[in-house]
Amino acid sequence: MKIVFLEPLGIPNEQLLAQAEAAVGRSVELIAYPDRREDEETLVKRSEGADIVVLSNFPYRKNVISRLPDLKMICVAFTGTDHVDVAYCRERGITVCNCAGYSTVAVADLVFGLVIALARNILPCDAACRQGGTKAGLVGFDCGWPESQMPSAARCWPGAGRRRMWRALPIVIHWRNCCPSATSYLSTCPRPRPPWD
């Protein structure tokens, strides 16, 4: 069996080959290319005789795959597979697999960061400041919930800090389902009111 890594995958090739050998054994021929080449002829040449090719996100289409009679699997070291001709692989019985879910936490982090950036107009404020402007007209929305609706834990904190903490709670409330024991004190909180209400 021959496995070809068509491009570097973010770690030194020696380390990549050592890890691959530990996983599949010494009876498998392993080849790792030190550079990323996307032209069709180079891809065909590098993939010749391979049972399995590993790539990330460059196009790997029918015009390349059709010239590789030994190919049995395309392993995408990435989440998406839209750059691989999956329909043609299905016709030929070539397995296409990917690394689904590898960046789940990073995507969740990014979503929360973008929500806060949108709510607080962080990018427009940054651009205005860099151009010598002010934040006039760019201040984000405020939940503005009455103090009577705040949970008792929030009411006992002093002044401005308490109000800022309460503005952040709608985000924490949605985490309640992930870790109920850590956020059970939030179960009495009212449902977050969207800013467009």
C-alpha cells in the first residue's frame, strides 16, 4: 500500500512520517511532499501509484482522479470536501473522508467573538479611532433590563459592575444547557430580550 501526503500539513515532514508510520506500520510506503503544488500535471505525477492521497483544501477534480487507476481513498485534512470531485469518486468507488469537527471549539469561540463585536460595533469604532474620529453614533446596544428582573446574585453587586455583568449574562444563559451544574443559579433568569424588541 502507498500513502502520499500531497502537501505539508503544518508539522515537519519527518514528524508527520513518524506519526503515520506509528499508526499504519512499516509495511506501508509513505511519501510526504515538502511543498504545495496545485497544477494538474504535478498532482497526477505525485499521486501516481498511490492507494491513498492526503491533501487539505486545494482542488482535486475528476481530470486528476481519472488518471489514477490505483486510487482507493482521498483523505482531506480539512473539514470541507467541496474541492474534491465527490460524485466522480462515488462512481469509481473511491472513499472520500475528511476531518469533520476538528475546529468545533474554535468556531464556537469565533461566533461569540463576532456576536460581541457586532453588538458593540468594535470594528467600526476601531476604524473610526484609526482615522482620528470618535465613537459618536457607534456605541452598541444595551439590554436595559429593569433591576427587578435581575437575579439576586446580580443585585448584590455594586453599581456599574453589576450592570455590565448583567449585560453579559444572556450569553452565559445559553451555555446553561452545556454545563447545568456550573450555571444552575441562572435557571431563574428571565429569557434574554433581543436588542430588536
